[in-house]
Amino acid sequence: MPVLSPAFMIPVAVVFAVGIGFGIQAPLNAALGRAIGGGVAAAAVSFGVGFVALLILTFAFGQGGALAAATRQPPLLLAGGLLGAAVVWAMLWSVPTIGILSAFAALLLGQLGAALVLDAMGAFAAPVHPITPTRILALVMVAGGLILSRL
């Protein structure tokens, strides 16, 4: 697939747009935590609102039956919810202390480090993408960005 093909660029554009929203989510949640007096409570409220929105979309797309199938899956496949909760809480907790840019740089560095290893393993039936010097350099550059965000 050529790098600038629509098959590549459309998903990139969608993820980029959602990334903008994700960038706004952390300071919004931090503000909510300050307003209600609790970071964990703010994370719970954030997840509750997201849960309701996703539940509406689940039924709107005719996927209500998939909810029952989820109860029969291995617990590991359900861990994404716990990981998502940890991300929301860690971001709203850290943003007031280290700032939005540094918090996201640290989050991105962790995500990319995990992605590098998971890609190489072909984890969760994903296509295998080997670890290469170029990919390691990309990770090092993000680490450099984290350091620069604090200078």
C-alpha cells in the first residue's frame, strides 16, 4: 500500500482527529476532577459518559448481541477497560503537575514502546512488523521530545 494512498491516509486522518479530541480530554478531565473534588471520581464520570455514548452506538449499529458474547471471552480480552481507566486517571492526575504536553509525551512514549514490541510479536493477531533501526529511532525521537518538553 503506497504511503499516501487513500487506504492509508483516511485512517490516519480519522485517528489524527480523534487524537485532537484525546488531547483535549485530559485537561477537561483534570478540570472536572478539580471541580468535583476527586480525580478518581472524575475518571469514573468520564467513563460513565463514554459508556452511555458507546452503548447508544452499539444498539444504533445493531451490535447489541455482541454484548452477551463479551461475557464469554477470556478475562485478558476484557483488560482493555482496566487499561483505559488507568490512562484516563493517570492523565487527569498528571496534567496539573507536569502539564499537558509532557503528560502526552510520556503517554505516547509508553504507547510506542509497547507498540514496537507488540508489532514485532504480531500480538493479538495483528500483522508482524519487525523492530528496525528506523523504528527504534522513532521511539528515541519521542523520548527526546519528552525531555525537550521539560526544558
